[in-house]
Amino acid sequence: MIALVALMLFVSVSIYVVILWSASRHDLAAELTAARTGGVQTVQSAFEDLPRSDHPQRDLRQLVATFNGNRHLTAAVLDQSGRILLASRAAMPRRAAPHWFAASVRPELRSMTMKVPAPGAGVLTLRPEAESDIAALWSATIDAAVALAVAALFGLALIYWVIGRALAPLVDLSHALGSIGPSAYRERVREQGPAELRGLQRGFNAMAERLAEIDERNRALEAQLLTIQDEERAEIARDLHDEIGPHLFAAALDADMIGRSARQGDTQAIPDQLRSIQAAISHVQRQVRELIARLRPTRAAELGLEAAVGDLVTFWQARHPALQFVTELNGADADVPESLRDVIYRVVQESVANALRHAETRELSITVARASEGVAVTVENRGPPKPQRSEMPGLGLASMRERVHAAGGKLRIDRASEGWTIIAEFNTALEHAVA
């Protein structure tokens, strides 16, 4: 910015110098022309009286002497061969201007030559002399340049000081931007300086607060995910211990019994023991398939939202036969864009898991229906919270909320004494427009 101001000053001074040079050259030419005209009139007036003079040479010397010390003209009398007989002494400056400057402003003016009305006197010439005026103009130019330079330096120093004071808060803002990450988004800047910078500082502080909230939410989400993982692992371990372990142990016992019967020659019990082993293995296979389905859920985008939610309901219905599921999914695959199907499935999956984990659920209602500008997903739990929890816990809700917000939707929870309702709304018109 300072360099730009200095460039503008330099251009302005250059333009001023060009204008001053042109005006000075014109004014100097006009002044010398006027002086030459005045000198010619003086000489002509003297020449009118010269023929009647009783001493022409004396009067001629006096006429030439009148031009001694003249700043603008010099007079000289020349004989027939061009030899100078008489000449005036011009007023010369103490310090001449540089040759290049004098050459640039010196006007092109001719000398005036007049015949002297006296026998054998020759001619008188009047030559314009610009050296004194050029020297004076050079001195004035130097003074003006010094004054402009001092004024420019003072102005630049003042601008540098003012701009430096005005932009000083940017240094704090730069340091804050560099340390906002390592400080865990606790960095703040003081709102000061011009209005534009205060707005920038307010924006930075608001951004830092928002980032701190997001960071805190992410930390809580990570802790919740770890808790959910631990709970799921514990549940899988219980299933392996309670369902698969006993049947494998029973199959091992049946196999040992078959070996004993074979060694003793008692083959009558072997067919029953084989059927028992087959039944145990079939049960273990079903349990393994269910565990795989839980560890790698079917994507709604692959099989369709209705089929994915149907599989989820079947999975939980087998474990909670007394629980009543009510689903309204007719047309869900046609109404829901493919990019939102997996998000809606995850919302339903997490909502059902939360209801079964944290409430005495009697009935679960799952609805996917058209809304005014898109699709609304509703999972309603009818059943009071479990005794150890007085209100709905936060496990899983943070991840669900982040997933819905990332898809451009809105999530809200309506609580009641006999359960709660989770509603996620998505603007499919906006989704189609973006696509």
C-alpha cells in the first residue's frame, strides 16, 4: 500500500514537472520576445535622433551601454566585415543551470539586426539572452522539488503510521489463526480497530466458538461410539457364549458318544446322536449368519429401503417376540432418492436400537412418508424409559444428528411420559436440484 502511494506521488510529480516544463518554456519565450520588442523600440527611437547628433559615435556607445546588466538582451555593433565594434555586458547568473536543463527549456528566438544610420557604422544586433532566466527557473525547480520531496516523505511517513496503527490488529488475528488448532479452538482476539476489522474479528471469534462446539461434540461422539462398540462386543460375546458355545459343546459330546458306541458295537443310538449333531450345527450356522448380518448390515441403497427396514424388523422381532412392530413403508423406494436411503436406514436402525436398549418398549412404529417439500421419517416408541434412566440417553443420538445434518435434513425428538418420537425430515426437492 505504501509503495502504491509512493508510485502515485511519483506519477503526480512527473505530470507536474511536464506541465511546469511546458509552461516555463512558453513563458520564457514570451518574456524574451517582449524584452526584444522593447529593445527594438529603444534602438529605433535612438536611431531617429542619431543622424542629427553632433557626436554619433558617443551616442552609439551610450545606446549600447544602456543594455549593460540586462537579463534578457545583449546589444552589439558590427562593422561591414562582421567585426564587433561595441558590445554590452549581459547580467550572468552566479550559478548556471545544467546544460541538459537549459537545452530543454531554452526557446528558439532569432536575433534582431538593424542598420545604424551613421556613415561606416555597420549594423546593431539585439540577441535574446535566456541564461539568467533559465538559472532562476532551475533554482525554483530545485526548491519546488525539495519541498515536494519533503512533503512526500512526511506524507508517506504519516500514511505508514496511520495504516500501521489501523492494521495492527491484523497481527493479533494472524497469530490467532496460526494457533487456533493447537489451542483446541480456545483462541480469541480482542475486537478493536476500524469497523471493518472489528467485523472480521467478530467473525473469527464466532468461528472459533463454533469450531470449539464441533470439537467438543466430536469428542463426545467418539466417546459414545466407543461405548456403543463395547456394548455391541459384549452383546456378541454373550451370544457366542449363550447360543453357540452350548451347541458346540453338545455336538462335541454327541460325537464322543458316537465314538464310544462304535467301540462298544452299539450302533442303535448312533443315528439319533448324528441327528442331534446336525441340529446343533444348523443352530450354530443360523447364529453365525445373524452375527454377520449385525456386523455388516445390508445397505439400503443396494436392496432398497423397504427390504432393508423389513430385514431389520425381522431381526429384532425374532429376539423380542412380544414386541409389536408397525411399519408404513409403501412407496418408500419411489419417494426416497437413492442418496438418502442409507441415511434413513441408519436413522431407523439407531432409533430402534435405542428404544430397545433404554426403554420398556411395547410397540415400535416406523413410518416413511412424503412431507410438504420432501420425505419425513418417524420412529415412535411406546413404552416408558427403563428404571435406571429417567430420560432418554444421548448414546447414538449425536451420530444420528450429525448424519442427518450432513444430508441437509433436520432431526427433532418429541418426548412423552409413555415414550418418545424421533422425526427426521429431508428436503428432496433440494436434493434433486443439487443432483
